[in-house]
Amino acid sequence: MFGLTFRQPTPAKRRTNHDRLSASQLVSLKDTFLTAFEKVATINGAAVLAGVARATHYNWLHKDPAYAARFAESEEIATERLEQEARRRALDGVLEPVFYQGEECGAIRKYDTALTIFLLKARRPEVYRERFDAHIQVHQRVEPDMKAVVSEMTQDTAIERLELLLSRLKIERDSTQRHPAPAIIDVTPEPE
């Protein structure tokens, strides 16, 4: 409109000074990131705490096998910390303050039932897992050799069968069922 064209802005390439760091400074930065990750258990949170871009972490993962191995260890530590916190909340509960007329008058201990269920499912899946029973029956239908069937029919028999087939299809089309069952039409010749 009005002869104006708009150009999509291109994202600016983020430049980091990590390439200018000495080897010991780079190792220190990686250690800082991994320590932060062990505490917060999220890449974004660790990146903010360590002052590192998320993309830098992923570059280190792809280019430095030693860093990837250390990150796998940090993931285990972070996961264990999360499990400990889940157990604490499930078993020991959390104190929540109770207020009366706008003033705190005490506290009540609340337990997290959902966490308890997840912990039980993880520890004893054979007892606490979700159970789904599916029974599937497969019936294999043997299709007759249509050439042999048609060659044995007389022209009149073939016309009768086609008329029967067309009438069944019309009945199905005209039916008011929302999801009619698929029609099984037998075109095998009748014994004479």
C-alpha cells in the first residue's frame, strides 16, 4: 500500500568475548556454569547466574567432549537434588503460614500428595504404575481371487451382483448413521 515495502529485520549476531579468554579462564567459566546448573537445574538459570549465553553452553557441548562428560555428571547431581527436594516435600511437608485478620497466627504443614505418588511410581513401578489392558483381536479375511470368481460367472449373474452391490452402497449412503460400519460385500459365486 502507498508503494512502501518493508524489510524484515535480520537478527544481530551475538558476539561474545569467550574466544578471547585464556584456557584457564575458559575452564573457570565452564566450571561456574556447571556449578550454577547443579544448583538451579535449568540451562537458562545457570546461564544467567554464570553470565554465559545459552548458545555458548550448547557450543561447548558440541565442541568439547570433556565438557559434555562433565555436564552429564552435573545433570545427575541436579537430578539428585530435585529428587531430594521432592522427597522432602512429600515426606516432611512444607510449613505454610496461617493468617487471621491479616496477621500471621501460626503455620500448617502441607504434604505434596502428587509428589508422593510420583516417587512411589518411580520406586516400585510394578506396583504403582498406571495399568492399561488392551485386548486386540485380529481377524484375517481371505479375499477370493477375483479373476477366477468373475470368469466363472455368467453375464446375468455378474449384472445381478453389481445391482445388489449398488443397492447396498445406496442404502449405506442414505443411512442416517454417523459412523456406519464398513460394508463387507460378498461377491463370490453361489454354488449352482
